[in-house]
Amino acid sequence: MDASLYIYKLKLQVEAIKKEYQHLIDHIQEVKVENLGRDYLVVRVRCKKGEEILVSILEAFEEMNLEIVEAKITCKVLFGMEAIVKADINADVLNHTILKLVQMQQTL
């Protein structure tokens, strides 16, 4: 009887960990834009995967006339992007724009 109780408690712990993990995945949202020398910005985005998030970000880059110099993208568990862009725009303005895009995608 002790072994079956122990296994039952372990199953409950695993379920609690899975729920907490899913909650974290659903609520992670990080957008960071930093200056990288003259006319260059580093853009970092981490959020829940969404079908159109990459397309939305790239369209925003295009509308703001940003040139992507280098980009790394991952979407295993979360969507992640780190890009270096050539821009003559304020980092705060770009940060705000991308954050709005991410927030809109999370509500879809």
C-alpha cells in the first residue's frame, strides 16, 4: 500500500509541474531592443508561439524601413528571435511597436 500511495503522490507532483510549466509558457513575453553602435539595434523577442508572429514582426521591420543584417529564430517550445537591424529609429519606438505586435498575437 505504501508503494501505490507514493506513486500516486508522484503522479500528482508531475501534473502540478506540467500545469506550472504550461502557465509559464503561456505568459512569457519579452521584447528588448538595444542600441548596438551607430545606426544598429539588437532586437530580442521571446514569447508563446503564434502562427503569424514572425510575419508580423518582419512586416513591421519593412514598414519602418529597417534592414535586417542578421537574425536567429527558434520556435521549439517558445518563439525566440534575435536580430541585428540597421535603423535610424529610436530603440524605444521599435521596442513599443514589437511589444504591441506580440501582445496582439497572444490574444488571438
